[in-house]
Amino acid sequence: MAEISQDKPPLMENNPETQELDQVLATMDPEFAKNLENIQSVLPNTEIHIETESIEVDESGEIIEPVVEKKPSGIKARFNAVKQAIHLRLARITASIWHFLKTVPKNVAVTTFKGLMVAVKAVLGAISKVVKGFFAFSGPQKLAAVAVLALAIAMLMVIKANLKGDWLPMLNDPILTSFEPRADSVTEFDLKEKMISFARAFPQDPEMFLFDKLKVNLRRNSSHSNPMGAFEIFAQVDSHETAVELQTRQVELHDSIQRVFEGQQYEELVSDLGKNRMKGLIKSEINHELTQGWVVDIHFKTFILKP
């Protein structure tokens, strides 16, 4: 509901222009002047306040009842607010992308083109100066400049050929590293499936080598503060020559095996799975150190653990 108050208009009797107009009307049309006096006698009451509201009427003259909009519930209002925020954010992102595509590539292209033009002008200016300087030389100086340029081009061609693998011919033929270029036929084969090593093609009777007893401190953890172990190891090797090398290098290999044990924890060695894993580690360590032959298997003669 709206409250409307009417302001009091100025009295027409006190206005000189109005009085003059009344005299003219009374002379020309007395009846109209009389009706006008009756209308002016009914002045609005300025103390009355009228409360009004907007009323809509259809074509037939009936009043259209106002429709009261229901406010959405709290969850629906929040959903609508989030939806409007997402739409607004997407609209801003779309506008930003469009502005970027509309302005930035154009600016980059213009800047790049200007930079290329500056570079081309600089290169052309440098070439012009070089040409002018070349023609300003005397005859011997021109020959020397041409010779230097030819030598530089030749060096670049040699470097390019070397990078591709096409070296200059040597005075002596290179060492022959493969018979493939001179063979009548070439056959491919799988080394793992169809080939065996020369040593395995002529096997010898395996031998057993016993290392000296090892006493080591194992790696500590929260459960065992000072674990220890004592071990005796048999190494089964492929040949007598390998056993001789183990005997010759026993001190060195003894230290290598000891370091392998020192990196293990008590829990890793107490189970059968841990013992088999330890055999594999010792075997790999010894084979890595050997210069000939290999270790076929590892066996424990003594295996004592102290937690």
C-alpha cells in the first residue's frame, strides 16, 4: 500500500492574472464563467491522505487479483544462488577468453611481424655493409676474403658429414669389426633360445668352496637393538679354475659377503624365504666380482641368528 498526500495549490483569487482572465470570461461568456466559479469553489482537502495500490483491470473491466509470488525455500534459494553464481562465473570466463582471443593473438602477431621486419632490416644492413666493404678491398684482399669464405664452407661441410657418420677416408683401412659386409649370407638368431655360452658348451665337474666363518652385526631396528649372526657358506662353482680364483681372492670376497649380511635385518633372515633370498644376493655379489666362471649355487653350513 502506498500513501499519497496532495499539496495545496495556490489560490486563484489572489493571482492578478487570474482575476483579469475572469473578467474577460465574464464579458464574453457569462455562463462558462459561472460554471468555472462553481468548480473553483470545491477545493481539495489537503488534510486527507489517500492510500492507494496498483489495481489492474482486464479488457472486460474486471479487476485482476494480484498474484503473490511465493518465496523459494531455503535449499531452493541456495541452489538458485549457486546456479546464478556459476552462470555469472561462466559468463565472465567466456568474456575473458573471447577478449583474449580477440586482442592477444593480434598483438602477438603484430609484435612478431615488427620484430621480423627489424631483424630483416638489420640483416640486410649488415649484408650491405659487408658487400660495400668487399668491393672497397684491393685485388689481393678480395682473393683472401674469398679463400677464407671457401675454407669456412668446406669446414662446415666436413663437420656436417662427421655428425652423420660419413668421415673422411683414411690412409689405412679401418679395423674389421664385423664379417657382415663381406659375408655371403646373414642369418639372425635369438641368443637366449638358440645359443649357449662357450663355457656352458663344455661343462666341467662342479666344485665346492667353503668360505671362512663370518660373524657380523645385522641392521638394527626398533624391535632388535643389537642383532648378530654367525654363518658358514659353501659356494658351488662351475670349474676348478673358478675355485682357484675364490681361494686367491677369499679375503676380498669375504668382506663383500659380510657387507651383504650387514644390510639385512633379523626379521628378513629368520624365515626360509629370507634365507633363500640371502643365497641369491650372495650369489649375485660373488658373480659380479669374479673375472672368470660363475657360482652355480650357495649353501649354508652354519646359520645362527641372535635377535
